Amino acid sequence: MRIKLLIDIAGTIDGQNWPDRGGEIDVPQHIAEDMIANRYAEAVVKSETAAVNPVVETAARPAAKPRKV
């Protein structure tokens, strides 16, 4: 499960350093659940819809106003 750290953690996990606060990492489900419950991390939600079907929004042009002569 992918999580985003809300705190700095010293040490390593599986031989690698923890990312800095705000960094994301994949960890086993049970570790992620414990860290989220203790408010050390939050779950990262992937939005696959946005990547597959992006919506491009553009502003409409203002209507032309007739000139008074």
C-alpha cells in the first residue's frame, strides 16, 4: 500500500531509508494500517481516471460587443 509520511522517521525499512516528511513509499498493508491509525502517515489515493481520460478546460471567449458610432 502506498502511503505519504506525515512525520520524519529515523532508520530504515527493508534496508532502505525512510523518505522525508511528505515523501511517499510502498509498504505492506499491515504496516500502512498501523501508521495511518497512529497518524504517522496517510494513504495515497491514485486517480486512474484522470490519467486515462484527461479533461482540458478552456475559458470561453467574451462575446463581442457592437460599437456605437
